[in-house]
Amino acid sequence: MELVTPGFGLVFWMVLSFGIVLFILKKYAWKPILKSIEDRNNFIKKSLDSAEEAKKEMENLQADNKSILREAKIERDKLLKEGRDMKESIINSAKQEAQSAKEKIVNEANESIENMKKAAITEINNQIATVSVEIAEKLLKEELKDETKNKEHVLKLIENR
């Protein structure tokens, strides 16, 4: 039974040694342990707060990214529309320039043809006049020989006029 019920002396020394160990732990170890636990607790709290702030910041950044992306799409669409309009404007301008150049070339060709035609007609008229003068000269030489034929010829010319 002595094992189950310890003696008073043993209990006294156990309580005294436990008190000394408790005092030493409280004096030298308890404060640093509690301080490190408190520091750890503060660090965890700050980390959670930082994570929450980072999460809010990420949400804000995502919202900003969406708005920037939306603005970029609008700007891209605007630039594409301006590019299409500019392309059509350049094409229309080139068509108009080509049309005016074509008309100018056709007009110049028509003028050139008309000038060549006039020159050819003038040349033919000159040749006809030369041939007519030569024929008239030969006829007049023949007909001047006979005076009655001259009178008849002059009368015919007057009647034809």
C-alpha cells in the first residue's frame, strides 16, 4: 500500500520541486514562449490581413483589367473602322483619278484623231485642188483653141451657179 499512497515527505518534495521548476519556467521560459506565441499569432493575423488585401487588390486589378480590355477592344474597333474608311477613301480617290486620267487620255486621243483627220482632209483638198488646177489648165488649153466652146462652157458654168 505504500506504493499507492505516497508519504508526506515525498509529496512535499515533489510539490517543492514542481514549484521551483514552475517558478524557473515562469521567470525565464514562460515569457519568451508566450512572446513567441504572441508574435506568431500577430504574424498569422498580419498574413491573413495581407492575403485579404491582396485578394481585394486582385479583384480590383481584375476589374481594371476588364475595363482596360473593354477600352482596348473599343479602341481596336475604332482603329479598324478608321482603317476601313481610309482604305475605301483611298480606293475611291484612286478610282476617280484613274477615271479622270482615262477621260483625259481619251479626249487627247480624240483631239489627236480629229487633228489628223483635219490634216488628212486638208492634204486631200490640197491634192484635189492641185489635180483640179492641172486638169483645168489642160482643159483650158484645149478649149481655148475653140472660141464657141469657150462661150458655151462659160454659159454652163453661169447656169450651174
